[in-house]
Amino acid sequence: MDRVIDPIIADIQTEHEENVRAGVWWRAAWICVSGYAAFWKAVGLHTLRSVPRALWNGIAEDGWTLGRMMAYSLGASVAVTLLLAA
């Protein structure tokens, strides 16, 4: 994550400072807005990629106890729903 986030922040700071020195305030503001959007996009994509792996590792780590519990709960919910729907 450091290889993605640090360059984004460095680019925002550098480009913003260059435009402030040049007196182009509207461009400096736009760079901040677009830079923060890129930052949050990178954080969101990292989260989408890392959460499933972390969840899978957490389920496997305890001998699949949590996975079995989730499967049994799903099965029981389906069975009760089918009985009540009939």
C-alpha cells in the first residue's frame, strides 16, 4: 500500500505547491480535489482486494469453525423460510 499511497500524496503536494507559487489558485484547488479523489480511489481498491483475502484467512485459521457455522446458519434459514412459505 505504501507504494501506492505515498506517491499520490507526494504528487498532490508537489503539484499544489507549484501552482500556488505560480499564482494559479483555481488549478491548485483542482489538483487538491482530484488528488484526494485519486487517494480515496486507491484506498477503496486496496480495501476491495485485501478484505476478501483477510476474511478467507480468518475463516481458515480457526479450523473452519466460522465457515461451518455460517453454512449451518444459511441452511437453517433456508429450511425455515421454505417451511414458512409452504
